[in-house]
Amino acid sequence: MNKKNLVRIILDSVMIVLLVLMYQARVVSLSFHELGGLAACGLFVIHNGINRKWIAGVTKRLFTRPLPLKTRVGYAVDLLLLVSTVSIALSGIMISRTVLVNIYGDVGFWRPLHYSASAVALILVGVHLGLHWSFIRSMFTRLVRLPRVVARPLAVVCLAAVLALGAYSIATSSLVDWLADPFDGDVAGLSQGQGLGRHGGGGSSDENILEVIATYGSIMVTFAAVTVLAENALGGRRKRARSGLQAAS
């Protein structure tokens, strides 16, 4: 594995762990949440800086040359991630209660935006991971070498467990509520500083760090898995269509 890929894996792993910890504001402290959120946004900027050649290349070709559908979808997801990250950072600054206390705005506007943008970002990061699953799998197999007879069943069991936890976490967390909040006008309870977790309210969370990582990490992996399945299904349909055309000719 070359140095650039190793740095990329370490950076992205730190960014993802930090990101999922942000979904329960008081799992460590509110100050950690605010500083960690800004740090995660900064790591996102660095991530895009590392991949700037790909971004610049696709941007130039976007309206001039045909691009694979996967490339276009990946570009759109990255663009939406940029918008959601800017929204998270800006709204987080405007509602800061411990770090940037002299900068504030209308809580009724900024807090729903902060929560909904954070929920969208969680889904988009999952889709982003799913689109890059081939790269992730190849890097993982280089780092952890297991016999195929062990690796495949273990992967299936782990994936099933994570998907089950992800489905449970989506159903029991406030993810769907925060996605819908800017549209239904319901800002009840927002002034209490509740987070995206199952345990709302302004008090301390009874979830520990590992529980928060498991909850929101599993949601992220669930959307990644759905993306991979959708891509495989679309690829299979295209192969069948090509086979049908060849048979007809």
C-alpha cells in the first residue's frame, strides 16, 4: 500500500469516527461537540483537497464529454455533501453555546437547519462509502489477510449484524424527524438542545461513545450497503440487456 492511500485511509477513518460522535451532542461534552464538529468540517475540506485532481477533472468534463453514470452520481453526492457540510458549519456557529458564544442567530431557523443538514450528511456519507466500496474492500483485504473460506462467511455475518443494527437505529433514532423538520415547521423541544440520538433533551446522554459509534456508524453502513446493492442490481440489468442485444443480433 502506498503512502498516499495509507494517509487517506487514516484521515477518512478519523473523520468518520469524529462525525458519528457528533450525533449525540453531550456524549462527551457540548464543547467537544462544537469543536469536534468544526474539526470534522475541516477534515472534509482536507479530504477534498487530497482528491482535488479528480474533482477538477470531472468538473471540466461534466458538460463537455460523456461520463459514466456512477461518476455523475458520485460527483452529485460530493456536491451535496459540500452543501450540507457548509450548512452544518454555519448553523453550528450561529447556535454555538460554548465556543463562539458572541455569534448567534435565530435559533428557530438555524437549529432545524443544523439537525436536518447533519441527518442528510450522515446519509450522503453512507452513499459515498457505497460508491467507493471496491476501493475500500481492496484496501481492507491488503491490511487484513484472511483465508477466503473464513473471510466470506465472516463478512456476511458482520454485514447482517450491522444492517440489523442500522435498521433498528434508523427506526429508533430521530433521523427521520430531523430530515422532515424544516418542512413541517415543528421546532418543539429544539431550545432544549436535544441531539439526534434516541435520548433527546438538554441533559446528559446515557449513551457512551461506543454506543453512539455503533448507532450512527451502522446507519451510515446501511446506506452504503443499499448503494452497493443498487449499483450491483443496475450493473446486472445492463449485462442482461447487452446479452439480449447480442443474442438478437
